[in-house]
Amino acid sequence: MSGTLNKVMLIGHLGDEVKLHYFEGGNCIGRFPIATNESYTNRQTGEKVTNTEWHNIVVRNKAAEICEKYLKKGDLIYVEGRLKTRQWQGEDGATRYTTEVQVTDFTFLSPKGEGGGRPEDYAPGQQGGTQKSRPEPAGNPAPGMPPDEDDDLPF
């Protein structure tokens, strides 16, 4: 393979509210942490061990505003993007580094009733803020039609 790839896919819970920062010209950036967990059983002790990893997430413009509006601490989200490392000078003069996930696609995974939910007319993953109309399932099917069956598929 002659090319390179910088791609990250995470499913995790928000560790804090989405923080927005607006710039001149109307653009904005949203930042929030998400936590991913890894669980295993220690073979020697039989104890279940869970390790949590924290990730700094960055979304931009319309996607940032949508995340701020519909997400809250604890919500489950899928994010896809690329890693970006930034550096800056700390107050003590030391060079500091942080690695962030620059989001290109996302999907809200928490049910509507359990958190921020999902806006009815937004198709997650459209970073540029493109909106698509999604038909909502009808509460009662038309007469003579079979009821919609819910399956447990994640898509």
C-alpha cells in the first residue's frame, strides 16, 4: 500500500456538555470528551476489570451547533474522523501537546427519551450541516397493512 490513512471510529459516552466557541465570520467549533471502555476478566483473580480511555472530540460549524443542542453528558455517540495533534506553550513556558479527533461523521445513539436524542429532520454524519428529511414511523399502520416490525439490528 503506497498511501497513508488517518481514520478513527469511536463509540462512547459524553463526559461533559458540548462547549461551543464562536469566531469572527460566524464559524464555530465544539469540543467535548467521550469515554470508551474496555472490560476483561483477570485470569488470575477472576475479577472483572474495566479500563476507561478518554478522547477529545472536535466538531465544527453546523455540526457543532447540532451536537450542542441535542447532546448532553452521558449520551452515547458514534464519531468518525481523523487524529490531529496540536501543541502550545503553557503558562510555565513548557510545550504542551494534545491529540484530538477531528470529526467528519457522527451518529447519536442514545434513544430520544433518554437524553438529547436525535432531531427529526437531521441526518447525522452530514458534517457540513446538510439536512435530510427522514420519514417518521407511523404510530398505527394503514388499515389492512401489517404492523411495522422492530428488529434489533444496529442500523
